[in-house]
Amino acid sequence: MPLFVKARSFLRNLFSTRRVEVDLDQEVHAHLELLTEENMRAGMPPKEAQRAARIELGGIEQVKEQVREERIGNWLHSVISDCRYGIRQLRKNPSFTAVAVMTLALGIGANTAMFSMVYGVVLRPLPFKDAGRLYTLWERNARMGYEQNPPAAGNFRDWRDHNRVFEQMAAFNSTQTFNLAGNSSPERVDGAAVSPELFALLGVSPLIGRAFSSQEDQLGQNRVVLLSYELWQRRFNANPSIVGKPITLDGSNSTVIGVMPLGFHFPGDTGTVLNIFTAPAAQLWVPLALTPKAWSERSSHYLEVIGRLKPGVTPSQAQTEMNSIEDQLVKEYPRDYIGSDVNLVPLHAQVVGSVRSVLLVLFGAVAFVLLIGCANVANLLLARATSRRREVAIRTALGASRSRLVRQLVTESLALAIAGGVLGVLIAAWGISALKLILPDNFPRTADIHMDGSALLFTTLASVATGLIFGLAPAFRASSTDVTKSLKEGDRGTEGFGRNRLRSVLVISQVALAVILLIGTGLMLHSFVRLLQVDPGFKPDHLLTMEISLPDARYPNSQKASFFSLLLEHLRALPEVQSAGAIGHLPLGGDIESYDMEVEGRAKLPNEYANPSCHVVMPGYFEAIKLPLVEGRYFGMRDSSDSPHVLIINDVVAHNVFPRESPIGKRLQLGFNGFTGEIVGVVRHTSHLTLDYAPVEEVYMPYLQAPFWGTMALTIRTASAPLALSRPVREMILALDKDQPVSKIRTMDDVMGASVAALRFRTLLLGLFGLAALLLGGIGIYGVMSYSVSQRTREFGMRIALGADLAQILRLVIAHGLKLTLSGVLIGVAGGLALTRFLRSLLFSISAADPLTFASVALLLTLVAMVACYIPARRATKIDPMIALRYE
Amino acid sequence: MNSEPTTLLQGTLDLLILKSLVTGEMHGLGVSRRIQQITGGTFVVKPGSLFPALHRMEEEGWISSFWGDSENNRRAKYYRLTKAGRKQLEVETTRWGRISWAIAQALEAS
């Protein structure tokens, strides 16, 4: 078959449209004349002959249209002309177009922003070599409720040396911070101490310089450091010759051996352990070098472990192998606190596990908003279709087939949706930056959230899908117009039952979707309020906190205590300071350290009671945070390093360990450097981990007697605004030691705020989506009711003329609106019951089927619907019967 | 007149048009009348079917068109078979022969 003939026709159809059309027109007219002539030859009078010819032809335009539909490339041609026509139509109706495009732009934009988040955080593979084979390993103790306890150093060594399932295994301590001193001002930098093989295990090598060698985890050879790209840029001016030079880290020299690539911050972005602890993004790395004693430790749990599975080994094989090693350990060290088995978590699940469900719920919610928006636009289109019936009828009369009309109307919808999509991309770009502002600090992979090719692809698909969703039904409705009737009735005409039903279906589904979404919002909001109402046990107002970390190199343990004693003494002299103290880990700061505990002279405690979280505090701490004393006394300056060791326990320990006796005077022995002391007081429990965590056992030791670590958080109760004091306090610290950095200067209210940030984030977003749904739903009801009132103008006029009073008219309209709304509410409540169970893990102290929430949402939507109906109902009562009856 | 263009089998119209053009070039009305004549009035091809078919076949390259004068000196668009068209006519004829034979067999079978 001559292909070039086809190609030539295609091009001619596409580009010489006018010539092709003129040719066709002349051909059809010539045909008509030939027919007329034939008829006249058969003896008809000229008029008759012409009429008969026209009848036989069957309509010039119809024939032409049929020819057009057969042409090669007709689809492309008609798409182009449909687009042109559609855009012209949209421009003729700027207000309709603006409302529709804005609705769609907001919906598509919000969806694109959420998609970028889901894609960046959940779907995009982790930036490590063959990341699917990476697992984090934890000690699990089902009996004590621990799912992810970091293993003790000795246990890790046995895991690493005895297993045959992992290619490599590395440990890291992610909680390290370093004092970086040098030419510019001293600062605190987050970092990690890591096994030398960690980088090879992840498949990441330094940008410049080298990674740690296998000997550099030996004490004495470990004074080497790797810098993050960002730290190198910021602090060292991106100077490559820094490699090989010494820097001052925690008061002594370390040699920089390399710089890691941009964006590498492991163990930052490795997710949340136990929903509590999130490793900060590392700015520098040092080798994990432990003393032989530390390596033999079995009860002190602080190392995190990552392993690369050997090819061909399944996770369950690995699980079996690791559990058998752990069993061996438990048998070998019965007195140590060792997990009952090993918990293997895929690295990806570890990183995104806690936020995966949150993001999917939010993504679902925002999709609902878009669907509700679609329903609104579909309603607008339906209303417009009614006023365009005449146009549709004329086009049908001129030979447009139904499919041709549907195509034309859908093209118009697609043009709307694509305009919405283009604007939506801008809104999404803005929305993503806004989202990043409200993301909680410990949200994983925030750097991976941005607009990219996949987000644009999503927007395109979403726009097309949206256009079809809101465009198809109205297009089919509009194209099924009865030609004769429409032409006779003109533009106004009453519309059929079917179209009203479609409208009702749209409004009902809109209300149902809004109800489901609002129920989710309501549950989340309730959780949030309840979380804020949890009594943390202390008074967070008027509290200034900041962290000071004294490096071992310059401060031997004895001097650490005297530094803080001196500092607190100076602080208390400030007139604005009411009381001041310090603690190792701030309450609600997200950190916890647990050690084993025994009552001296008694049998070993049951495991679940024998692992309190331990704190060191300076005198004045309890007074500063106003933690009430239950029994005994607080610490004082008399509890110094050379006086008898003392302890304070919380009421949970008192209840668990000393249920029927006073704990005062009893002696406890702790795994915390073997600290042993006498209980002198009992305080109330605090929410030390997070507000939604059940109270745990806590034991406090005086820092003066146990100055085993250098990092302390000051707690200063002030008479006035706490942050105003941060400057004098800082100056006071620098006066004591000019190289001593201060970090995390915050009020206690901020610390509490940060601890609820995750819930606040999802509550805020769901709240926004819920509000949008409520608004769009209200607008939808309003639109349909106004339309219905204008359609029924004549009926209402008649009723008024026949003596119906205004209240009756009002009732009539509102009853109609309420019927639609209540159907939607019912479906929505049923849908809510089915869907809210996906929220269960995100809720706090509220049932996913909380009747109060369901009822208030139903009521709220009904009220909004009443308001939305009231305005058109008022309009109905103002109808002048005289005008209405004349109204065609 | 009994006209049943809608019941024409797919491809049958093409065959009839090709066949009617074998004797020489013809305008649309001519094709229509010729088909009516050679089918003994069984098929009357209406312009709504005829023109789309003619244009499609022209795009396929089976027929070509030119403007000429009719017997009464009216301008009309004429169609003639191309080489490809003659070949297509053979193909269609064979195909049609096969179909009608098969249908006849089927109907005669008891």
C-alpha cells in the first residue's frame, strides 16, 4: 500500500485545512446541483427538484462532518480544534473559569506537595549500595516491652564474630556531640562514633581523603576524624588541604582524614528508635574506640548496629541464627540484662516506619479534598451545560455525533484541569517549602522532599485523571440533549430529572467525603488536645534550659562537678533567677539511659522492675522544675563527693520495689558505674520520654557524687521571660571558660512543644485539609441549592401567589438541602467507621470510633449545610410572584 | 426502492465503489447511480456513506480525484482507480468470492 499517499493526505489534512475544506464544500454542493439537475430531467419543477435533492443528500453539514470523521489524522485535528474552541469558551466565562481553575489548582497542588513527600520519604530508595539488604539489629525483650533496645558492646561483638549470615556488621554510637574549637567561636557539633567498616558496609566513600582503617578503632590510634560536606563548607571554607591537618575536638587534637559527600549524615535519617530517639544528622565521624572493659560490657545498652545480609540469605534465616547466638549469651551471662531475642528491622522500615502511616493517611486525606473539589467543578459544569443546551443542540443539528460532542466537552474539562495542574505545580512548590517549615525536627529524609520529574509526572496524571473525573459525567449529560426540545425552549428550559439526580449524587458524595475527612481531623485534634492536657509532673513555664558539654580532656570528673557548682552559684546570684539546677537528660528531651538496679541485701528484682532510667542532677534541679516531693528530701550541697552517696527515686520505683514500706533509708546498687547509695527522697514521676508514654521507673543521683559524663542541661527558673536571660547566662559561662560552647538554648515550653511536634504536624495538616473539605462541601451545597432555587423560580412564585407564607418556602428549600446533606452524612459516618481504623496507631487516648467526634462532625456539617441552604432559601422567599409567573 | 446501505457488510461498499470505477472515471453521483444500476437497485448509497468512503479510499491511495466538467458542463469532482486500487479490487473480489461461497455452503448445509 503506498504509504507516502497516506502520509501526504495526513499532512494535507493537518496543514492545508482550508483548501481541503473548500474542496469538500464545493464537492458536496456540486453533488447537490447534479442531483437537482437529475430531478429536473425527471420532470420535477425546479423548487421541487431542489427539495428532493436536499432530502436525498441528507444535510450538507452532516455529510461534511461524516467525511471529516473518516479523514486520516482526524483525531489530531479535532483535538487541536477542540482545544482552541474549549479555550475560547473558557475565556468567554472568566468567572467560571477562575473558580474552577483555582479549585483544581489548590487540590492538585496540595496533592502534588503530599506526593513529593510520600515519594521522597517513603518510595525513593535509600542512598546506599543495595539498601534492601541492610538491616538494623536490636535486642528485644518482649517481657519488658522493649522492641528496639540497642545492644551492649560485648553482645554486639559476639553477634558480629559468631554469625554467618551477615556480610558485614557495624556498630555506631549516634548520641555523641563534640566541642569543636579553633579559630572561630567554639561550637557543639553532632557526630557519631562508628566502626571503621561502616562506610564500606553502606557503600559510601569519602569525597576527598580516606575512610577509617581497620586499626583506627584501637585506643591511641583513634585521633582521626571525617568531616561532613556541610561542616567542611561552613567551618573550613571548603578548603581541601584541611585533610591531613589537626583540629581541636573536645579539647584535644584530631587529624582530619577525609570529607564525606554532600548529604551524607548517617546515622542521621535512620529513623526513630522506640518512637522516642532520633539520631541527629552527623556532622563528623570518629572511630568507635572502646576500652577492653567497655567491650566486655553486657548490660549497658547504647550501641546501634547495622548489618548487610549475605546474598542469598533470607531474613528469617538470619533471624534464626541471631536468636541462637542471643540464646547462648543469655545462658552465658544470666546476671546481665540481655534481650530475649534479636530484632531485625529492614533499614528502610527503620527510617520511614514511624512516618509511613502518617504520610499515607495525609495523602489519602488530600486526595479526598481533591475529589470534593472535583465534585464542585462537575456541578459548575453541569450548570453551564444547561445554559449551553442550545449550543449543543445546534451542533447536533449540524451533524456532530454524540461521541464527537463528548470529546469536545471532555477536552474542555481537560483544558481546565491542565490549567489547574500548571498552577498547581506552583502551589505545590510553595506548599513543599511551607511543609518543610512545619515538619518536626526528627522527621526522616526531609532533604529528599522536593519537586522532581516523578512529582511532575504525578501532577500530569493527576490533572488528566481529575479532568476525566469531573468532566465525563457532565459531558455525557450535556450531549444527550433532545435537539428539537432544546431549540424550542431556548437557553432556559427546565431540566430533566436525570440531571438533578446526578447533581444530588455529586452533593451527597461530596458531603460523605467531607464527613469522613472531618472525622479523621476531629480524632486527631482530640488526641492532640488530650496529649497537651497530660500533666508532665513538673511546671514547664518560666524555665530556661541549655546544654553544656565539658570535654574529658580538659575537665577530669572531679572538675566537672565543681564547674557546674560554681556556675549555678553565679546564676543564683542573678536577680531574675528564682532557682537553678541541672540534669543529664532533660525531661521530654527524648533521651533516656537505663541501668540495672538491685536493692542491697535483697534478692534480685524481677527483670521488669530492675531497669530504671537513671539521671544525674545538680542540687536545685527539682526546685527549679517544681517536681513535687512525695517523701524525704531533695538533694543539697551537703551531698558532695566526700559525703555518703544518696539517691532519690520516683513514686513508680517506690510503688514497684517498696510496695508496703518506706523506701527512705534503703540502699540501691545501680549498674551506673556501680553507684550505690541510700534513698533519701521520693519524687513524683515525670513524663521523661514523651507525654504519651506510660510513667517509668526513675532514679536520680547527685552529679557531685557521680560526675561520670560531661553533658548537663541547665534548668533555670526565671521571674520574667526566660529567653531574655540567655545572653547573661551565656556570658557567665564564657567568663568561666572562654572555649566552652553552649547549645540547645530553649525554654522548657519549647522542649515540650518539640516533644509533641509530630502529632502537632499531622493535626495541623489534617486540620487544614478538613477545613478545605468543609469549605468546599459548603460551597457545593450552596451551589446546588442556588441552582435548584433558580430552576424552581416559577414554582415558588406560584406557591407564593397561592398564599404560601415565607416560612413554608424557607422550610421547603432547607428541607431539600437537608435531605441531601443527611444522606451524605449517613454515608460519611459509615465510611468513617470503616476507614478510621487506619488512624488507630496515630491516635492518643481516644477510640477510633469515638462517638462524640462522630456526632460533632455530623452536627457541624449539618449546620454548615443549613447555612449554605439558608442563603438560596432566603432568595426563594423574595421571589415576586408576578415576575416569576412571567419568567418563561 | 429498497435501500439498505446500513446493512452493507464492512468492506462491501469499498468493493462496490472500486467495481463501479473499473469502467472509467466518474463523479460521486455517477458512482452512486452506477452501484444502484449494477446491483439491480438493491443498494442505494446515500451521500452520507458515499463521500466518507470515497475520501477514505482516496487517502488509502486506491482512487485519485480531479475536478472536471460533467456531461452538462457542470464542474464536478471525478474519481478514478489507481494501480493500487485495481490491485485492491482483485483482493476484495477474491475475498468476497470466498465469503459468499462460504455463506452459500453454510446455508445449503442441512
